[in-house]
Amino acid sequence: MTVSVGAKFGNSFERWFELHLRVLMLAPAMLVLLTLTIFPSIYMIVAAATRISPNPDLPWQFAGADNFLRLLTDEQFHVGLWNTLVFTVFAVGTEFLLGLGLALLLDRYVRRLNFLKTILMLPMMLPPVAVAITWKLIYEPQFGVLNEIMFRLGLPLQAWAGDVRLAMFSVIVADVWQWTPFMFLLMLAGLASLPDEPYEAAAIDGASAWRQFWDLTLPFLKPVIAIALLLRIMDALRLFDLVFILTGGGPADRTKTLSLYIYQVAYRFADPSYAAAISLFVLFTTVAFSTWFIKRMRLAD
């Protein structure tokens, strides 16, 4: 009788373990997700709907939508939003065009030269802080390499990151230098996966290289292009490190991005509630754009 009860208990436990094995395997990852993502998100939503005093002894006060309505009249927020959009459009657009162009030019050669791929990956493997410091030294007005080249060529010296007209351009150049290899490698991988038969048929029909690119290469690369653009746009919308070190948001707020403004509001102006509201705006905008972009790419197919 004892053996029978033990056997039944063992079988029941084994069935229970098999049914809940997936849950047990996922539990650690879910715990990390809840700790690092869900709970901070809930805290940020609660903070955005309240008014937090710099004095920790004072209770939080419910503010409703006041922090979000404040976005409509905040000129500094508008400046940060505009600068973020300008940076995203020009930086990501340039990286995509350069990456695609280089991939088309070097498609046949880079497949055999693995060391060249490694060299091209170096900029994107560097920490953003290291990239920002490097370009800060390059842009240095008196002793920087760039002005040294300008001097030797007989061209006028520039303040670069400290010039109101060139500050955003300088930030974009640094970002393009770091992330064009990312676009290049994705486009190169996409080109390597293209089938040969459609191109052979197009060549027999007398299609030019331009028609083959427009009618075959671009449609085949559309999923890769969508992924590359989406990843880079989402990353560009939260630009912080490069601007923080290279320009500090200046001069005259010409390079102040939304991420930098969130940092200033939270730590310099001690207003975490408003900073949380701006963060939620960036989050919801990014999610909405990503959803719209993915649907557009699917409809285009």
C-alpha cells in the first residue's frame, strides 16, 4: 500500500513538473523583465501623473494630465523635439544611403575579405562615450586634427562643435562615422542572400543595371531595409551620450535633444514628474512610429 501511494505521488509530481516545466524555465527571465522593465515603467507612469517635491518628506500630489499639457507650451521641449527629428532624419538617412552604396560597390569583394568586415565593425563596437571623446578631440578648434587639415589646405578654421551653424552637422558626422558600418553590414548580408535566377532572367531580357537594382534588388532588400531603418531610428530618437559629451546641448541649444532635456529636467531642475512625462511621450511616440512603419512596409509588400 505504501509503495502504491508513493508511486502515485511520484507519477503526479512528474506530470505536474512536465506541465509546468516551461513556466519554471521562463520564471528567471520573467523575474528579470519585471524587475528591470515592468516595475520602472509603472513607476514612471505614476510619477508622470503626480507632482513630486524635491523634499522627500513631502507626499506626492496627484497632478492628472498637467505634466503632459505642459509639453504644449514648453519651448525647450519644442526645441529638443525639433533637434531630435532633424538629427534622426539626416543621420539615419545618410547612414542608410552610404551603407547601401558601399554594400553595392563592395558586394563581390567583401565576401572574400573577412578582415575588412572586422575593420568596418570597429566604429560601431566602440562605446558612445569613447566616440564622443574622440570626435571632441578631432573638432578641438586650436589643436584638433580637422582644423590642422583645414590650415594646411589654406581653408578658414572652424569652431565645429562650438559653432551655431556647424554644431548639429558635427554631431551628425560623428554618428554617421560610428553607425554607417552597421547599415553596410546589414545591406551586405541582404545582398549575399539574394537569388541569382531573377538577375539572370533580367539580363537575358536586356534589363539595365539600374532596372535590375530598382525592380529586383530594392524589393528583395525591403525586409532588411525596414529592420535596419527601424533599429537606427529608434536608437537615434534617444540620442544622449554623443551630444552630452560633444556639445552639452549647445551652442544656443542647437544640439539639445529630448534625451538630454529629460536629463536636465530630472537632475538639474529637480523635476522628476515632468521628466517622466517627457520620457513617456518619447516612448509612446517611438512605439506608435514603429507600429505605423511596420504596417506600411507590410502593405507595400
